[in-house]
Amino acid sequence: MTERRDGDLALSVPRACEERHYPASFWAGLWGFSAKTVREWFRDEYGPGILRQPNIGRRRKRDYTTIMISASAAARVYAKRTDKDLIH
């Protein structure tokens, strides 16, 4: 963990690899959207806090990718999606 000083109080800020990651369905339930919608939001998102595991080469079944999302990455995308310029 990285220590950050805020006045006299030392705050622990977890690195992306130390955060717990959750599936899109977790965030969908929390935000009241479908898991499909949340997966769409994260389809082109890359960076810290987003883990992707492609599952390829499965016989007679389609390939897919599992996405696991940390709280910091979810907050980043949520802030983008709730930007007042996007809401009409």
C-alpha cells in the first residue's frame, strides 16, 4: 500500500493490484443496470483496476472474456457516465 499524508493523518491508498476486483454483475446490481449494460461500459476501458481474462479455444462454444473490475476503476467509469455533460 502507498502511504499518503493528509495533514497529520496518514491515509493508506491501495494499489490496483491490492484492491478486490468484482464481476460486472456485482456493479450492475449495485447501480441498477443489467450486467450486459455494464459490460458495454467497460468494453473499451483499459487501465489500472480492470482485469481481462480471455477464454479462447473452447470446442464447439463461443469464445468470451471475463472482466473483473476494482472499486477505483468502477468509480472512474461511473464518474464519466454521470458527467452532467453526458446527461440530456
